[in-house]
Amino acid sequence: MGIFDFLKKITKTNNVEEIVTERLAFSEIEGWIKRKIKENEFKEKEILFVVKGKIEDFIKELREKIVILEDFDVEAVKEKDNVKNIVADSREKYIEFVEDLIEKLNNLGEPKLEKFIEKINKIFFDFNKSSFKNYERATILIGKEMANIKGRFKSFSKDLLKTFDESKFIIDSFKSLLIIKEKLNTINSIDKTLGRISENKSNLNKKISEKEKENRILKQNLEEIKTSTVYLENLAKQKKIKFLREESEKDILELKQLLDFKALANFFHINPEQMKMVKNHKEDFYTHFIKDNGKSIISLLDEAKLSNDIILEKVKQIRVKVEETKNHEQEIKKDETQKEYLKIKEVSLEIDTLKIEKAKEEKRDEKLRANKEELINSLKQELGKMNLEFV
């Protein structure tokens, strides 16, 4: 066991100290931490200075006791030679371990109290572990001198134990200050992030407002186009074209009913090319009539002498309507509303994207504020341990 396992202990006293709570503004905490760290560092140096002085005195006394131990005449003791040899050899090795301990103590330059304690604790732990057997063997014949050295180790350990135990608050204070500093840094970092989020939301609101204004203007333009003379004339022509196409389709279907496809098939059955034309018209009369404006079917009817005035008149009606439809189609001007509709759709998508981005920023803002609140509560608890509260 090392001599500084006192860290596992807490010294109990009956002294009751008056607790004074210090109050600071949140903005003053960072400066308070810096001051406290400097105060602790100064106290830490003072403690280490005292401890190193104690170590120097301890080393000086050890060297004096080692000289006495070395001068002890083992050969003068009445005992068997093999026992004397074991004792002499154990004494020599024990002294080597002590010299090694002295060297390590002299080279112990750790400036931080907690690390200093850990290192010195390890030095003595290793010494006790490695020198124990040699100490026990040497005491067989060298009892008093060995006991004096052991006694000095005990008194030195007790002295350091008391010194470090009294200064334990420095280590605890450093740990608390580190925790407070980390929490404060995290809170400050969150504040910076919240500032950027606020700026982002402001920029997004500005962009959304601009896009919504653009959308309103586009819709106004659309309404102006839809009430313009050109658009209304185009709309009327489109309705007329639709009407003429429906009438043409109706007339073409009526024309088909006037034709005798059986007679046409009988007439052209020996002619594959004409027979194919007859078959195509029978299966999809409208498509093939529109394709050449009825020229093929009229030619077949004339050749088979199956045409009549009713059929020709119906064909004439259809062709007039088809021609009228083409004329109206040529007069149709470009529909400017399609361009506006496309722009409105694009801008609306941009607005939706910006709103989604804004919603994400708002969620980040909400989450960070909740984290900040938790950190502030935790910070208050840590500061409370050091009798400090902020307002």
C-alpha cells in the first residue's frame, strides 16, 4: 500500500465554518474562474514548496541513518556465518532500494499537486513492494537500526499524509473549476451557434418574403394575361377548334356508315394494294380519312363506282370543317399563361424548400436552447458546491 492512500479518506472535524455565498452576474463567471485558478495555482505552489522542503529533510535524515546502518558490524554478532551472509546481503540490497527511492524523490519535478501525489504514492508503493523481503531479513541481526529507518518512514508518511489531506480541497477545487469551465465553454459555444441560427432564420425569412412577393407579382401578371384581349380571343378560338374537331369526328363517323365496305372488298379483292386500303379504312376510318383528307377513300369509291352525291356532300362538309380548324389553329397565338404557370410553380417550390430549411433551423434552435437550460442548471449546482451563485 502507498503512503498516500489517504485520498480515499475524509478527515472529520468538529469545526463549523460559516458559509458565505458569493453572487456574480453570468458574464462575470469566466473572470471568476480565471481568478480562482490563479489562486489555486499559487496555493498549489506553496504546498509543493513545503512538501519539497519536507522531502529534503527526510532525505537528509535517511542518508544519516543509512550511514549508521552501513557502519553496523554484522561480523561482530554471534551467529552462524550463513545467517550473517544473508543479513549482510539483505542490508546491502535494502540500502540500494533506499538510494533508488532518494534519487526518484530528488527527480520528482511534477508541478501539479494531484499528479505529484500520484507519483510519490507510486514511488513509495514500489519501494515497499521491492524492499520488503530484504528489510525482513536484515532485521534478523540489525533490529534497532532498521527499526529507526522504518520509524522515520512512518513519521514522514504521517507528516505528508496530514499535509496533503489538509490541501485536498485544492485538488477538488481544480476539478470543480475544470467542470465549471467546460460547462461554461459549452454554453458560450451554444450561444454562438444560436446566434448563427438566428441570423440564418432572419435570412431565410427575408428570402421567403422576397419569393412570396415575387409569387404574388407572377400571379397578378397571370391574371392580367388571362383577362387580356389576346388571351380571351385565343380561348374562344380554342373552344371553336374543339367544337370543329368534335363535329368533324362526328361527320367522319357518319360518313363511314354511308359506305359499303363489303362491296368495296368484293370489287378490289383481286388487287392486294387497294384491298389493303379498304381494310385499313374499315378498321380505323377516322385516322386514315384525316391522314389524306379523304382522298384515298374517295378514289376507291370512284373506281368502284360506289360514290354518290350524299357521300360527296358529307366529304365536302368534313373538308370545310377541317380547313376551318386549320385556319383557326394558325391564328392561335402563343399561350403566355404557361410561362407564368411554370414560373409560379418554380417559385412555389423554392418557397417550400426555404420553409423546410427554416423549420430545421427552428428545431435546432429549440434543441440547443433545451440543452443550454440543462447546462445552466447543472452549472448552478457546480457553482453552488463552491458557494457561488449567479444572477
